[in-house]
Amino acid sequence: MLRGLNKEIRYGDNDVPEIMFSVKYSMEEELITEDSKKEIHKRLFSAIEKLSPRQKEAIYLKFQNGFDYNDISEIMDMKIEASRNLIYRAIKSLKESISQFDNGTLLLFIFNKLRNL
């Protein structure tokens, strides 16, 4: 059946049936996922509280307002390289504070939360 579908797709037969599927998670998995999100959220905001006021401001300008390093350096009255370093150190500090979680998931979560502050 798959070979037939592959041939039809390859040779442009538009009458190929669309294959749909959905994944259904158990209630347990959803609760665990929700608990994990809450824990990451709690750790993230605890980590943000540990940042210096300048780091908080730079993170806010970068991720909440979407300013580039040029704009941030002008607003904060610093050199562009200094604004890059400030944001780099702030993100590094956040990562270290929440390091027990998977880094890829953690980074996506952090950037998503910072945009939604």
C-alpha cells in the first residue's frame, strides 16, 4: 500500500488520500507535563529575581520589546558590545539556575516566557 502511495505522490496523482492521525496523551502525562511547566516557571522567575537590575532591563528590552542590540545600547547608554555581553551573561545565569532541565526545552520555555512577561 505504501509503495502505491509513493508512486502516486511521485507521479503527481492528486487523488492520494490524506493520512491523518492524532496523538492522545493520558491524563497522567498531561499532569506531569503541567507540573514540569510549573516547576520550570517557578525556577525561571526565581532565577530572574537573582539578576541585576541592569540585566533585567536588558532582558526586558530584548525579549519583551524586541529591540536589537543597537537600540538597547542607546537606551541603556552603553556600547553595543556591552549590551551583548550583558544579555549573554543574563541568559547564562538563567540557564545555570535552571540547569537540571533539558537545555533545548528550557531555552524554548525561557524565550517564550520572556516574550510574554
